[in-house]
Amino acid sequence: MIPIDPLAMMVGYLIYLFSQVFLWLLIAGLLALLFTRCRRYMLARRWRFALLAVGLAIGSVPFAKIEFAQRADQRAHQPRLEHEEVLGDLVLPAGTQVRLDRLEPMNDLSGNPVPYGLQSLKHADFDRTLGDIMGMRVRSLALWQGHGSATVESLTASEVQGWSCLPGEIEFRFPFGAHFNFSEWRLERCTLASGVEVGGVAWPPGSQVRAIELGRWRVTGDGTPMRFETVDLSNLDLTLSDKDRTVFSWEGQLHQPLERGPMQYLAGTLVSGYRDNLLFTPTEAAPAHDLRTGQPVEPGFSVEQSRAGEVLGMHSARDVRCYYWKRWWPGDEHPAVCE
């Protein structure tokens, strides 16, 4: 590792800070010359203010040099292409604004060379000529080569690896070193086009599909009520198999109160598939009642019912592994998991 001297860093920061203050004082003094009274006062003491101005000018040099160097470096890292460039399957038309990670060759900690120049591309804005990525007309491309991910901003609805995606951000994953090889890219997430049918359900606008572990897919709604497995559910969430994309598991929440056989459930009750039956998991805010006895279902228990409404058993929620899943980020709502 490169040694870091905290004292030197602090001294350098103080020099930078004071140099910036000196520059602003110099600018303020020059602006003061625009006012008659200030100008007369300063001209009456011209040598004193001349020496002060020279001192401020010298003191502001470090700040000016740093700012100039930073702006020059920024321009060098964000050039606008004068000619078309081809990087594997990626074509960058002339006029594309690109952002590069490195400008000079260097090695990583293992001594291996790392990409630089256009090979270290981080971002491309196709603001003059739209880009073409996997048949999509795109406005921008963001690459995280080290993380194996990319995000494109598509301007048209597109068919992406069997999914109908709306215009907007579409995320991909790729193996290390395959960032310019589109045949290696795999869809990670997109917003589904309106009316796309998955699992026998036409999904509303705003629904999302996301790739998950073992090659499976997760489709989540936007909270719009949907009818699935004979019940009306909000926050419906399907997990699809990796091959034929049939429903592997599902869960959701009752959109409205429901009487099913001898059981009464409130809106918000968690519902999922379990052994080809339905599993209802009441919550503290939405308890369930057995109409035969009038007693509520004990907290921490789930009710297994057939599609005809027959109660097949009571299970500990811990035994059937029903638990809440926090909403870590928008678009990944997952109200419960039951396995």
C-alpha cells in the first residue's frame, strides 16, 4: 500500500483552503474598484493595496493551479469522440461523450495490466447520435467493469432475452472481461411492458422482472391488485423456474377481507403457495379468525387451505419458513417468503 502521511495531508488541505480565501479576497478587492468611494480610498493608499494585491495573487496560485489541473484532468477523462470507435460489439458513433476510468497504463496489485483509455470506458452519452446495443436504441450506457454490470437507457420498447421491456433503464450482468461482448450479457432487471402475461396474469405497468439466484426470475407488481389463484392480491410476487419460466413459488397480500371456508382473513394477510395449496399467514395488524369457534388464529401460525376452502392444517410460521422481507430498494418489494 502507498503510505499516507496525515500531517502532510492536513497541511496541504490548509494551504488549499487559505489559497482559496486569498483568491476570493483578491476578487473582492478588484470589485471594490468599481465603487467611487472605495476606489478613492484605495488609490490614496496605492502602495499598501498594491502590495496586498500582489500577496493575495501569490497566495491564490496553489488554488488556481489545483483547479486548473482538475479541470484539465476532467476534460481528459470526458472527451467527445471525433471519429467512430468500435470496442468489441459496442459501436461508439462520432460525437459520443464518453467518460474514462484511466488514461495511462498501469498494473493492479497482482502485477496484471488494467484497461485504460477507451478500454476503461465507464459511461457513454449518445446525445448526438443514438447508440445501438443488442438492437435497442439507447441514449446512454453506464459500465461497471469490475462489478460485471451495465445499465442502458433505452428509448423504445424492446424484446430483451425473452422479456418485453419498457423504455427506460435496463440492467445487465456479464462475466469478468466480457464487458464489450454482448453475447455474454444477461438481463438483470427491467420494467415490463404493460399487459405482459406471466404465470397466467397480465401484469400492470410498473411491474419489474429481476434475475435471481440459480438462474430463476422474480416478477414483482407495483401494488396494483391482481387476481391470482382465485384470490385478489396486492404486492404479488412470482418466482419463475430457470428453464420454462413456470411459477416456482409465489406470495402476496390480500387486497381485501376474505372469507374462505370456515376462515376469515383481513386485508394485508400474507398469502403464498404451499404444497399445491394456499397458505394464509395472519399478521398482528391483520389477524385471522376461525368462524367455527370465533377464536383468532394464534400469532405465529399459518393456515393451510385447499383451493376449495378446506382447512388442511395449522403450521408454525417458523416451520413453513414464512417471514417478512424488508424493502431494501424500490422495485424489489417482497412482502413475505414461504418455503
